[in-house]
Amino acid sequence: MVLALLCVAQFVVVLDTTIVAVALPATGADLGGDAAQLQWVVTSYTVAFSGLLVFGGRIADVAGRRRCFIAGLMIFAAASLVCGLSPNLGTLIVARAFQGAGAALLAPAALALLTGLYGDGHARRRALAWWTAAAAGGGATGWVLGGMVATGIGWRWIFLVNLPIAVAGCALALRLLRAGGGATRRLDVPGAITVTLALTLLVLALTRFEHGAVLAGVLGLAGAFVAAAAFVWVERRSADPLVPARLVADKSFGTANLVTAVLTAVTTPPLLLCVLHLQGPRDRSALETGLAFVPFNLAVVAGSLAAPAVFGRWGSRATTVLGLVGIAAGSSLLALLPSTGAYLGILLPAFLLMGCGLGLASTSITTVGVSVADGPDHGVASGVLTATAQAGTAIGIAGIVGLASGLTAAADSIEGIRLAALAAAGLALLATYPALVTRR
């Protein structure tokens, strides 16, 4: 029951990214706004979520993971209510930022609770497999449900449906989760402020590059660099740093974060371009497009659930490398996409290979990352890993999609998808080296 509760929380956090993206046209028709303004409905959530994850993870360690889990759910529910009742686009964008802040408290607390529930070994790997599968299920459901709800009862119910789920989650958390006082340590406020500012500016800058705002992107990157330097300076002088020195120095934890960033950077851009291509040049509806991507998410679920057995037999390195090779193979297949048709011959097998590879590698590398931080630092380690995944997504979209846009007529053209797929395949293969040299 506890595992189910934590996985449902992860499901909802991921769901609210994809379900909103599909419903943007219906939202714009009601509240107004052009494409650039509507994009902030997605961006505000992503920036707040990414920027506050490390801070949220450390709060979970200090204040108690159950408290943060419940607080995150309550903030998420309240923001969802405001989103659903928004009278204008500005209110919706601000409420989405608060939704992201609630998710930043919720996600690392849930992952820390999950890893603390099981000792290091097969049981934890199985639990993390279900966690990864829940995220994939949230992504798949979002694509399909977003199109159905937006064209049916209305886009506002995309947010209002979160309320009963959050209320039930809070009630179950009070009943099922053990209360804890957190760690006997202080919260490094200067470190929290500087790392939050650095992550927020980094993701914001990358999203600005994605939408062609080069000057805003450059200024954001400069600000992120200054904030990151300030964070390092503060941490080296802190008696109780936000991110413990042992985590920073651990090569396995560093490799886990690097591979986590690569996994999201190489899978999101090609899939995003395929979504745009199906809805644009191929003129598919939002619902048809969502259904086309269900096999990918089912493959992620299958790969996640198979990962513990592969991990137990061959170890983390082989499991992670096998997943990365699967992603590279699927991306290479996408590079053969013809101008018409080819769903069964190209897209479907590519989605299956990429999905299985992502499930295997994500479960394996997350197991390595959280195992390094056994004890009082589960929360901050979970926050760092999740923040790295979010940053990887932003970097991949800005870099790979930007490359496809710059070298082809349109990023969502066949040529753009092929170029993005080849870049993703090459990066996935390069990531096999750090995965091979890390500790088993």
C-alpha cells in the first residue's frame, strides 16, 4: 500500500506535464494568448519544479519526509484548484509555478520514502522498477487523457481531477506513512538559495534558447554560472552543507547523475519532434498522436519491471549499458523514417527499443544513485537525481532540437527528426563509457 501510494504521487507529477502540453490549444482558445505565451503554462511548471528539487530534497531530510510528502501534495492540490478556476492566462501561469513548487517537495520526499522503505538489494530494485513504471504510465496517460478531456468536458478538468487524488493521498499518507522528525541538522539556507537560483536560471535559459530568444538565453546562462559559483563558495564554507561532501566526491553518484541527464537528453528530443511531426505535417489529432506513443510508455514499463532481474544477474553496469544501447538502436531506426507512413515498420519498433532501453537504464542507474546515499541524505540525493533528469531534458531539447532547427528547414520535418535521432544515438553510445567504468 505504501509503495502504491508513492508510485501514484510520481504518476501524477509526470502526468501533469504531458497532459497540459496536449491541451494547450484548447486552453488558448478559452483564455487567449499566442503560442509563445501559452508555452509558459508548461515552462513555469518545469522551471519551478527543476529549480526547487534539491532544496525540496534537503527539506525532506531535515523536516521529515512524511511531512514534506503531505505538504507537497497539499500545495499541488491548492495550485491545481487555482489552475482549474483561472480567469485568465496570467493566473494560470502563476498557479502552474506553485504546482511545480509542490511537486518539487513531493517527488524527492516520495523517492526518499521509497528507498528508505527497502534495504539495498532486490526488494529495492523491484520498488524502483515500479517507480519508473509509474512515471512512464503518467506520461502515457497524459498524452491520451489530455486530448480526451480537452475535447470532451473541457481543459479545466485536467487540473481539477488532481483534487480528489491529492485529498485521498494525504489521508492515506497520514495513515500509512510513519512520522519522523527528520535529521538533527540545520538547513543550509544560503546554499539552498544559490542552488535554487542556479537551477532555475539554467532551465529557464535553455527553454529560452529552445524558443529562439538567444539574448535571454545567454543572460540566463551567465546568471546560472554566477549562482553556481556562489553555491560552490557557500558550500565549501558551510559547517552543514546542503549537498554533503561525500556525495559530491562519490564517483558512482556522479556517474549516476551524468547518465540520468543523458537518458532524458537523448529520449525527449526525438520523441518531441515525432509528436510535432504527427500533429503538424501528418495532421493527426491530439488523441491519435497520444495513442501512437502508448507503445513507447508500455515498453518503458516492461523494461523497468525486467530491470531487477537483469540487474541481479549481470549487475548495474551491464544493465545500464544494455539500456543505453537499446536507446541508441531505437534512435538509429528513427533516422530511417520516410516522409510518409512507416508507423509499423519504423516508429513502432523504434519506440519499443527506446522504451525498453530507457526502463532498463533508468531503474539501474537510479538504484546506484540512491544506494550511495543510504541514511539521512536520501532526500537530497533524490532531489539531485530528479533535478539532473529535468536539466537533461532541458539541455537535450535546447541542444538537439536547436541543432535540428538550425540545420534543417524545420525541426519537426523528416530531416529534422533524422538529424535529432542520429545525435541522440551518438550521445547514448558515448554515455556507455562512464556507465562501464563506474563501480558495480
